[in-house]
Amino acid sequence: MANLRIPGPTPCPPEVLAAAAGEMINHRGPEFAALLERVSSGVQPFFGTEQEVLLISASGTGAMEAAITSTLSPGDAVLAVSVGSFGDRFATIAETYGADVTRVGVEWGTAATPEVVAEAIGERDYRALLITHNETSTGVTNPVGEIAAAVKEVADPLILVDCVSSLGSIPMEMDEWGLDAVVTASQKGWLSPPGIAMAALSERGWAATETSTMPSFYFDLGKHHEYATRGQPPWTPTLPVLYAMDAALPLMAAEGPEAIYAKHHRFASWTRNVARALGLELLAEERYASDTVTAVRVPEEIAVGDLSRLLREEHDVVIAAGQGKLATSIFRIGHLGWLDEEEMAACFAALQSALTALGFGPAADARIPGIGPR
């Protein structure tokens, strides 16, 4: 089995994968209603919300689209703050449906600061702010709570947040921070396969659905809410992934959110320490470095394709290349969801071996640090 070290899909516990093989049930029957309730309520503590969490059979991008089309209207002025590829995607979705989008781009590898976002939001009467909590393409976590507080001092837009690669792994306080839409997906921090997206709206977010005129059908959150009150999905659901989540969430509840967040921080710090020990440079500045994915600069003398191929073919380790303008200049190591020290250590040993084989001298005699105390 490959040592999968990408930021999603992520490895799943054996019992979760086994649960996904369960037999089919009637998605209009009482068994499904109970399943829907267990999964929806099980993810709430990680959202940091008392609001209903809707389950959508889709990827994370589907939930991003749902948040936009269910709350906004064509022509709405929207500020989209992007620190990477997925921030750009959020903006593009809004543009596709006719929003009047102003983009604020931050240098990839850095975070959006509260000051920058507050200044930008004050320049116009914006209906909504789009922002990414954790940017998978650059390994950067935006300080969304601080940003939301700064924005609310100068304006009152809807705040829609892409939390696809953060929820379940990094602290999120939707209600406390005053966020109006929060979305995520099963294949990242939830110990589960891809196929289920999740979305929660604040009371203001739900009020916005009453005036939204963007076209929407499959991703209409109003329809999902209407059917959820009956214990049903509006469309045929991805039952195997719901079975998997139903098995994964008790594992997460037993460990507890705070312990899960601390574990992710420990693995992230370990990954960054190993990269530095091998003589590599990190893309993200330390204070905003993600606890779910680390972006590492590729040494000039090495092609990222050669490194990736050698790791895969010789060591059965799979890493992720960069995206967009960083496609050939970084590689990424995922450390979220189901984390295993032995597999991570094997990844690091393979990375040292591959770098050395490709002629990167600093890695040859490097001493790889351990994960450190809990």
C-alpha cells in the first residue's frame, strides 16, 4: 500500500474503509434519517456552531458553489481575498454566477492580514467577503477569526469561508467568529473518502437565502435544509461515504477536538523541522504555516517531477506537486486526518534518500529529527 502523503484524499482507518462497504439502504427511510442525524450532529463541534450542518453529495468545490449561489445574487459586489489556487477558485465561482468580484491577491506563501482585508472591505459597499481558511496550494492558514473581527469594525458583509482543508484538523469557531457560511469536505480531516461536502450557514446566511437570485438547483442549500427536516437528502446520496463518516466520527469524538488539533500541530512542526534539517526552504512563513499541509521549495538543481517519480517508484511514497504558478517550484506534504508516526517517518527517510540520489548534497548527512514529546 502506498504511503499517501498528499493533502487529500488522505489515508483512512481500516475500520472506516470497512464501514464504507455496508449494504445499501432506503435513503427515504428511517435508517437513513438516523444516519443523517448522527453525521450532521457529529461534525458540529468541529465547525464550532450550533447551526445545522448540511451534507451534500459532492466535492468541496460543490459546497463552495452552494455557499455562493444560495446566498448571493448576480451583480452583488463581492470581495474575494486569495492567497493561492483555491482562493482564486472561490472568486471564479462567484464570477461565473454573475457576482461583481473584486480580487485582492496576496503573495503566495503569505497570509492575508486583518489590516489588509479590513482596508479593502472599507473601500466599497460589499455584499460578501470570500476567504479561504487554509490554503491547500501554499500551506498557509489565514487568521480568519482575527480577519472577521477586523472586518466587522468597518463593514457588515456576509463572510463566506472555504474550510475544506482545515475543518476537523484546525480550530474553527464559526459562531464565535461571526462567520456566515463555512464549508468543508470528507476527504481531508475527517478520516473518510471523498464524496461528501458539508455546509453550515449562520442566521444571517439563512436570511440571505431568502433574497438570493443566483440560479441553483443541485446545490440549493434551501432544498437540502427542507429535505433534512424530513431526515432525507434532496438527491440520491453517496451512501458509502456517509457510512465511512459514521464510523470515523466516533473515533474523532473519543479523541476530542483539542487533542486532534494538538496532534496536527505536532505533526506539522515535525514536518517543517525535517524539511529544514534536510537543507530545504519552506514556502510559508512560520506564524502562518498550515497544520495540515507543508509546502517546500524544490532545490534549483532538482526537478520536482524527478523527485516525485523517485519517491513513488523506489519508496512507494506519494507527495503532491505545486499548483498554478508554483507547479514546478514546490512540493507539498500532507499531514492531516489519520496520522501515523511510522508512515511519516518512512516518508521523511524516503525524502532524504531521494534528495541524496538526485544530487542534493545538504540532505546526504542530515540528521532527521523525531516528532518530539506529546
